[in-house]
Amino acid sequence: MALHFIYLFYFGTDRYFDRHFFLYSSALEFWLITLSPLKRRLVYVTIFEIIAIISSTFVLMKLSGSDAAESLPVAVMVSLAAVIWNFVYNTAFEAWERRKQVPKRTLLIRSAHALGFEGGLVLICLPLYMIWYDVGLIKAFMMEAALLLFFLVYTFIFTLGFDKIFTLPHQYKPASAS
């Protein structure tokens, strides 16, 4: 540590930070994972849905007043529906990004992505809640609204973190190319 201060004092800040930023960038690249679009979607769906099943079981238990034995099967069915919808939706979304040559996923793009995904999932899940919990449309919609708020935040945060670790091939630029 003392050597860092001596180097900083002797050579100045520009040279110190350029050298250390390069080392930091090189170390950071080690942790970035670039996958093909298909593998990226499969990894995304797997990690997302494992966390989603666990989380939604607890949320459904609270919303329905039921136990885990009754809510876990619903969480798994919703997860299966979400996996299929996720694959279809993200395939179309990433194709749209490539066509439009979107260089970066901005807050607006991330928000539109999350809203579009959740909107489609609402249409899939409402009948399931109505049949499984034997509730009317209003109660099923209230359950879905609570889950939608939970998953809207979860989807946004998860995708933000996922994109930081699993880069898209067209977004990855090695430090040596800069």
C-alpha cells in the first residue's frame, strides 16, 4: 500500500490511475461472461426461475392464506408458463434490439422490457389463479397485481445484474481494444 502512495506522489495521478484502471479493467474482464444468445437466454431463464419459484411460493402463501404444499405447485406452474413466455419474449426483444442496433439497454428500454413481459404473463396467470384457488376474477387480479409489483422490481434488478455479468457479444469490448 505504501508503494502505491509513493508511485502516486512520484509519477502523478494520471499515470497512476491509467495503470491501475487497466489492471482493474483486465481483472473485471475475467468476471464477465459472454455467451451466445441461446445459451445466454437459457442461463437467464434457469437462474431467474429458480429464484422466482422460491420467492413466489412465499408470496402466494401470504396472498392466499395457504401453506407451501398448496402454493408451491402454483409457483411451479407459473414458472413453467414464465419459462416458455420468457424464452419467446426475450428472443423477440433481442431480435428487435439487433434490428434497431440498440447499443445499450437504457432505463426506458429496461422498463419497457419488464412491463411487456409482465403484461403478457398476467394474461397467462389469471386463469390459473382462478382455477387453483377457486377465486373470482377480482381476487385473482388482486393476487396477480401484488405478484406483478413484486416481479416488476425483481425482473428489473435481476436483469440489471445479469447484464453486468453476462454481456451480449455485440456489447463486449476488451480493454486492449479501447
